Amino acid sequence: MAKITDQTLHAQLEQKLNLKQLQINRLLNITQAINENIPVDGLFKMYTSFLNWEMGVDQLLLYIKKEEKWAIASHSGVSEELLERNIEKLFPSFERVGNIEKGMDPLVDQFDIVIPVRHKEIEIAYVFIGGLTEDEEMYNKVQFITTITNIVAVAIENKRLFKRQLEQTKMKREMELASEMQLMLVPNALPSDTCYELASIYKPQLGIGGDYFDYIELAEDRFAFCVADISGKGVAAALLMANFQASLHSLIKVNEEYDDFIRALNNNVYKITKGDRFITFFIAHFNTKTKMLSYVNCGHNPPYIFINGALQELDQGCTFLGSFKDIPGEIGVGEIHIPGKAMILSFTDGLSDLRNEKDVFLTDEFIEDLVTSHHKLPAAVFNELLLQRIETFRGEAAYPDDLTVLTAKFF
């Protein structure tokens, strides 16, 4: 047997030290690249090159979680045909770094070792390696590969989380701007006159929504007020609401007859919705000289009017807007003479669909009793009382929908 000389041992030791130095330098290069925010693709290339050339890995397969789904981030030494196989169901069995049992799957069989990577106890990556030379350095190599894989995988996960945080911050700001814009579409103050006053409650569930109310002065002695509820929630409903508001303001002053006005409004909504969405709508005109109130209810929750000591619903009208190209049948117009004191409470289904913590609905009787008992209050004071009562009723339960209330008092 050949005798190993001191010179040979020295050369072997020097080779090992050079290899370690090379590995450490590459590790430093990768960490520097992470600090310099290198793109993810560049990081994967550095990682793959390091394992192939410096660590002697012949087969490599790296899975990274993207948008809650596993995706192959890097690979080498594996056929494209095998890469099409889905092995995600096997991941839970790879709890720690270790050798791979053969026969699990044709793709997995290409590798010798699996390295699972966790971040805050959540799996974020799996790397499969094969072709390592079985020598005394193999254990150290696996340890080093595990270390560098963890560094790369956690860096990419942090990039993903940071990107998500930026997107969430951007989305939050966009929602805030959308909310501010939507508030510009509804009156920030309602009028009070010698013979009438109006007050509102407006609480979009998501900051923006599909509820709408308005007051429109038509002439010196005439004005209109309305409440609408666009089907759906969030941004889509808010966009339709904005378009509806523009249509309403453009049509109401050129269509004197209710029939023409409602049909033209329905036509504008249908052009946008194509029947996929609809709008419930209540509108009333009041003539301060004649004291006549005329209204149309387009499938909306019937408002209550308390007049002459009695409570009644304002339910004359037609079907809701936007579901049909042409409104079927006649459009009913309700008329009420209001020579003295009266109150009208109009609202969206955010009020009528309200539930409490025991999953009990707010009843019609609750609303009717409140109007009957407190119709003499000023409109704004009545709304404050209503809001207090419904807050007490719902407790910790969330609002099921946007909530809008428009209260009109007549003297």
C-alpha cells in the first residue's frame, strides 16, 4: 500500500480549504446579491450554478410556493417529461432533511436527498438533489446545501411577503381614494327649509359600495330626493353607482314625465349591465306650493310615511332597473297630499337585513314602531336615535351590507 506522505496530506488539506473558501465566497456572493435586491430569477441562477459546479450536484429540483401554489423555480439534470409530474401530495411525507426512498414516484426517484425549508413553521420550499459523490465530505456538503437553500428560500419568501404588503398598502390607498371620490357623489349636506328638512345615514360596508342617495333641486318650488341600491358590493357596485348618478342628473331635468324618465334611466342602466346587475330605486318629487308629493318605487324597499296619525308604505311603481331592456307593464306613480306635518323614512336593505349576534333579523315592526313613536323628532335627531337603536340591536354582529337611510320631514 502506498504510503501517504506529509506533502500529500498537506495538498489534500489545502484542496479542502480552497473548496471551503470557494463555498464561503459563493455564499457571500449570494447574500450580497440578496442585500442588493437582485431579481428572483437571477438569484435562482446563482443558486443552481453553485449547486451544480461548486457542490457537484448533478440533479436538482427546487419547488417554491407562489400564491399558495407550488411551482418549480429551478431545475437541472431532469427531463422535461418527468417535470410535468405532480408530486405535491408527497411533500407532507418529507418532514426533515434525509435520504429519499426509491419507488415513491418516477420523478422523485431521480434524486437521493430532499431538503424541506420552513419559515415560521410554514413550508416554503423543497429542494431535491441527486448525483452527489459519496465521500467523507458528503455530510458537510448536505449541511452546506441546506444552509444556502434556507437563505435563498427565506429571502424569496420575504420578497413575496414584502410585495404583498406593498400591494395591500396600494390597494388600501386606492380604496381610500375611491371612498373619497364616492362621497363626492352623494350630498355632504342636506337642505332644511321652512316646510321641509332632510337628513341621512350613509355607511358603505367596505368603505365604498352600491348604495346611493341624493337631493336634487329642480325649480324654485320643486325638488326631488331618492335612494338606490345597486346589486353587489365593493368596487364594481361603486362604479355602477357613479354611472347611475351621472345618468340620473342628466335625465331628470329633461324628462318631465315619470314614465319617460324611468324608462330612459332603465335604458342607460341596461346598456351597462346587460341584465347581469340591477338597481332598486325610489324617487320622490315634492312641490312646496301645492304640497303634493309624487313618487315611483322601482323594486325598492317601500319607504314609510307617517301622516295624519297613520303609517303607510310608498310602494307604487314598477320593477327594478337594469334587468330588462324594456320595463314590462305600466309604471305606477303614487301621489300624496302633504298639507301639514309628516315624516318619510326611506332606506336600503342594509337596514332591513340587519341581524344581531343571535342571528335574529331586525323586524319591520321595529322600524314601524320607531317611526310611529318618534315621527315628531327633527330628521337629524331621529336618525341619531335610529342609529343608536340599531347599534344596540346588532351588538358585535357585522353589518351585512351597505347601510343608507334618508329621512324627510315636512311641516
